[in-house]
Amino acid sequence: MKGENMKTLVLVFAFLAAVAPARSDIISIGFEGLADGTVVGDTYENQYGIHFSNATVQTQGVSLSPLFPPKDGTNVAVDLPVSPMIITFDKQTFEFSAAFTWSAPLQFFITYLNGSVQTVTSTDANEYGPVNGIANFIGASAIGGGGNPNETFLFGNAGGIEEIAISTVPGLQTGNSFTIDAIVADIVPEPNQLYVLAPGFLCLAAAAVRRRLKSGAMLRV
């Protein structure tokens, strides 16, 4: 009887380990497979919990200017029809990085889940330090208007990023001024539905063990 009880407990804990959610997932978005002119919108919302506003796909050799080469593949997203391009995160996102090519210096307005906000320009990249005690901007090698193609910017916050709005520095351009490609994000996945039900399964298993123990005790009397 003890052996059967132990087997039941082992199976329960193995089940919980199998369905437990991972700490986070590293996901990537390169806009590949989308037709030239596609409005990105909620294309990646169901899969990754990421929504784009004012982001339109351009394809190398079709509508994309050769001055704005993709980092990977043939597609990028451009700030059309207007700026700013806004990226909203429905799932907790710890880090976000992407490659940018621009015709005028960029400005990033970042909102974090802890309520803090931050404004960073592409010319801040090499000198940027804490703002209001928050050192969230991790780095980039951009050097101002034009920069180099596909400069990588990386943002991070232990509490999570809620939204990033991207545009050129106010007064310079109002759209079709930069591209984004090779997005990588560290996000917390939705919990497995089985994991949500796991406490119920655990209670049922515990009840089964108690019944077996009680039954065994009655048989020994």
C-alpha cells in the first residue's frame, strides 16, 4: 500500500513539473512572411502579446529604400502612416531589443509597468545613465542622425515594459523616417491551462491517498 501511495505522489509531482510555466520566453519578430504594405497591427498579439500601431511592412526590392536595408531577411516595419510607432506589450516583458535605421535622430518614450517613464534619444546612447534613479536603458552604438544601418537598441526593466513609442526627434519628420527589424523580447508566457487546474488535481490526488491509507488501516484491524 505504501508503494502505491508513493507512486501516486511521484506521478502528481511529475505532472506539476511538466506543466509548470517557464520563467520567460525569448521571442523574435522579423516581419518575414508579411506582404509589402501590410499594416502590422495585431499580427503578433495572439502569439506574443505584442501590438504595433503606425507600423507598416516594407520589402527589400519592392517599396523599401536601399538606404534602409533589413538586418535579417527582406522585410522591415516603417513608421507609417504617421509617427510615433507605438509598441504595446500585453504580457510582462523584461527586455526588448531591435535594430533601427533612421534618417533623423530617434526618440524613445518608454513606459514601465512600475509606473515610471523615460525618454531617450539615439544621441544619448553612449552616455546614457540613470534617470530618476532608474537605469533602464542598457545601450546602443548609434551616433546621431543617420547613424549606421541597423543600430541595435536594448531596453530592460525587472518589473516589465508596458509600451514604447518611437519617433524622430520632434520637429524633424512625422513618418516614413525609420525602420525597425530583428526584434527580440524576453516575455513571460501565459500559464499552461493544465497548470491552472493543477491545485485541483493535487487535492484529488491527496484525497485518493487518504482513502487508500484509511482503507489499509481498516483492513489491518
